[in-house]
Amino acid sequence: MIASHIFLVIGPWQIAIVVMVVLLLFGGKKIPELMRGLGSGIKEFKNASKEDEKLEENKE
């Protein structure tokens, strides 16, 4: 119940603070590399879930 109310508390200032902290921790040069890695991870996840769906369809 508490977890569902946390998203109501997050506003634009909190998001800006999080972005600033990420910039301070990783630096501007490292962020594109991190986003590339995140994007490829999401792409792999989507491909794996599509393969799972195809396997389930073939079983039926």
C-alpha cells in the first residue's frame, strides 16, 4: 500500500535532483555508454520474450 503512494510524492524537483546526482556520480561522458547498455538490455529482453511466445504457440 505504501509503495503505491510513493509515486504520488515524486515531483519535478525530485526528478531533477536524481538527474543531478546521476550526473555527479557517473559524469557526462559515461552516461551515453550506460544508456546504450540499458537500451541493448531492453532489446535483448524483448527478443527473448518474443521467442518465448513463439515457443508457446508452437506447443499448442
